Amino acid sequence: MSEKIVKYEYEYGLCKRMHYRGLWCVRYEGVPGHFEKAGMACSCAVDGCDKDCAVMESADAVIDPEWEWHMLDNPPGR
């Protein structure tokens, strides 16, 4: 069994905590061909704010394998 890889993708939406609509970073975990949504990775995420995050709800549960090339290896700003 392959070890999980962590990748990042941007999702557009409203962050209730920041009161701002923009691009937010979502963390995905998996193996090539199957990456599942694992949590928010935006630099402002604190205190489990992603539990009721509208951006987290709207982000794709699984990344289409044809779009994996678009994912980031490291979160921006870290």
C-alpha cells in the first residue's frame, strides 16, 4: 500500500471568519489518481474554524485525476 501524499488546491468562496470572499487553500491527501479533501490549509485557519466553513463544504470531495497537475506540493505562504 502506498503512503499518502499531501497536496493543496485553491477553492473560491466566502470565509465567514475573515468576512471575505476569495481563494482559500484546501488540503487533500491520497495517492496519485485519488486525492480526498482533508481540511483547510489557509494561513488564517485557527481553532478548527474549518468545521463549519462554507469553503470546505463547497470544495470538491475528490480531485479529478485529470486536474492533479494543477495541485500544489506546498501550501502558499508557508
